[in-house]
Amino acid sequence: MRYASVTDRLANLGSDKWDLHLRGREMVRQGQPVIELTIGEPDLPPDTGLIEICADAMRQGRTRYSNGRGEPSVLAALSAKYTARSGRAIGSENLLCFPGTQTALYAVFMGLVEAGDKVLVPDPYYATYESVVRAPGAEIVPVKLRKENRFHLTAEDLEAAITPGCRALLLNSPHNPSGAVLTLDEIRAIGEVCRKHDLWIVSDEVYEQLTFGAEFASPLDLPELAERTVVVSSISKSHAAPGFRSGWAVGPAEFCERVLPLSESMLFGGQPFIADMTAHALSSDVPTAAIMREQYARRAALVAARLGNVGGLQPLPPEAGMFILLDVAGTGLSGEAFAETLLRDQLVSVMPGSSFGAEAENLVRLSLTVPDATLTEACDRIARHADALSASQDLDATDALV
């Protein structure tokens, strides 16, 4: 039987990227004491007030069809948020609602690029970026993020990576997996390159509220970049509500008008009861993000302190988010080999850097979404693993001299 070419383009770009995570989950189901540091799933529950609003809305009959753009309540809340942030009027004509950031990214790229086009993506990058770029037939052009520059994208590196056919830049700040937060000046310089080459900027800002002191900045908030910027975000991270699947896109009115029929052909609206919860989350002083900021900053420091003096390991402290990268090149193993053997020998599952692009080959990503005591135990196991690898290397070296 015949299949559409999109199925070939996306082969091995779905759950295959999370193979080690899934294997760890299966080991847990079998009763093994695996510590899971893979996915960004907050250990803090959603605020009880949000749950009550969602439940009350269902009881009040808010379970009928919605419209394709989004419920009036959430559109109003988004309009207020981005108008206040940017200092410009952001109305419902600039907004589209989606079930989560992932769906928003898919729709955005289906509306902006097609076969033969290219999308610049800073490398390392979030594991699903490749699939949303390749779905419409476009190709990724990686832009190297340098460890010595704290994984901050530079205008110079972006300029050097541009090739004929580039149509968009997929920007992510705060960044997953590194936690880098671009400054306003860095974004302004990057934006100048995008203006020069007439590039769209798709800005994934899902970690906006989880910075550890660094000031968040967005290309949407610069008037000279607004006409070419599309922001995607959600309440998944900021409100510890990934299972509710509530996200959005913010962009020029023409962009939203053109992409709306695509969104409607996919979804034709979300769940009104979740929209009511989202509207409250966006317009109220819910403490969830503040609590998580303190937790994740503390836990990142904990990992850095416990593993910073372990031979072969180099923690790379983040500026935001819920992860910390660990450079394992000193152990003699790639990130993938280190993660594989760590799960096998010490029952700790982490994400291998290879899931995030070529520039993360010697890295692993640790989630900070477990209690401090559990994270401490995980660090102890990681340290034992690194020590065992070092001892094995020393033994091999001794044998070679005999």
C-alpha cells in the first residue's frame, strides 16, 4: 500500500527519540528502583484553584464545541498578557489557540515553510523540533551553540549558517536543553540578521516564567521584529499543567488569518473548560511558577555541587528551565553510551545528548523535576558510575603497559 511522503520524513522522529526514557519506565513497571531524570514533567501539581475552575466549568456545561481561534475568555487573557508585555495592542486577530506548544509549532511551520525550504535551528535543540520542520518538507540548518558561550546564539554564528532557501529561524529562549536565556541585545542583533535575510522568527517561549534571575526578552516585544515574529507557548511548564494541553501562537494578523483554516482543519477548537482554566491561569497571580523557579534553581545548584568535582564530569549550570546539562566527554564515553550504561549499571535514566542534535553528542540532560533527596541519590549513583568508568580506564591503561 502507498503512504504519504510525510510518513517517511517523520520516520524515527517520534517516540524513538525517547527510547531510553521508555525503557526506564518499563523497568520501573517491572519493579526496579530506577530514578527518572528524563522528561520535563513538573513534580509540583497544578494549583488546586485551577483544577476547581476546570471541574466547575465541566459541571456548568462548558463541554460543547468551541471555535477555531479560541474561547473569548482565553483570547482576552492572552491579549492582556501580550499587550502589557510588548507595549503594543495585541488583539484576538493576533492569536490562535492550540492544545499545547507542540501542536502550535506543527501548525506554524505548516503555514510558513514547504518542500525545498530551510529552517535555521540552534543546535542543541529540543527533540521534536526536527519533526515539525520536516513535516512540511523543509530541512533543518543547524546553527552551532557553543558551550564556551553558555549556549547563547550569536548573530555572527547565525549569519554564517545562512544558506540559500532559508526561510525561518526557530528560536528558543529560555532554551531547552541548556537553560540559556538570551539578552535583549542578543535578540536585537539576531533580529537584525533575520531582517537582512527576510526570515521569519518562530520563538518558543514555554519557559518564559522559569528564569533564575536572568531577564526574559522576546523578539515579539521589539517593534521592528513584530511583523516577522510568531511566538508559541503554553501553560504546560509555567503552571505545571502539561496534561491539560493548552497552548497558543501569537503573531501578525495576516499570519493568523492564513493559518486559522489549517488549525480548523486539524482541530476546530479546543475544550472550553480547559480554556476557562487557562484564562484564569494567565490573568491571576498563581504561585506555581515562583515555587518551581526556586526549586529548580536550588536543584541545579545541588547537581553542580555534587558532581562538579567528580572526575570526567562537568555540570553546565542553566540560567532557566527544569534541566541541567552534564558534559561526560571526560569519561571517554559519548552522551548516548554514558546514558545507556548509567541506566544499566546504576538505574538512573537521563536523556542522551544525541536526542538534541549533533552539538550535544558528549552531553546528557538531567531533569530537575524530582525531590531533592531523590536528586541527591541520583547524583551519588552518577558519581559512582563515573568513578567506575575512570577505574576501568586506569585498569586498561595499566594492562596496556604490562
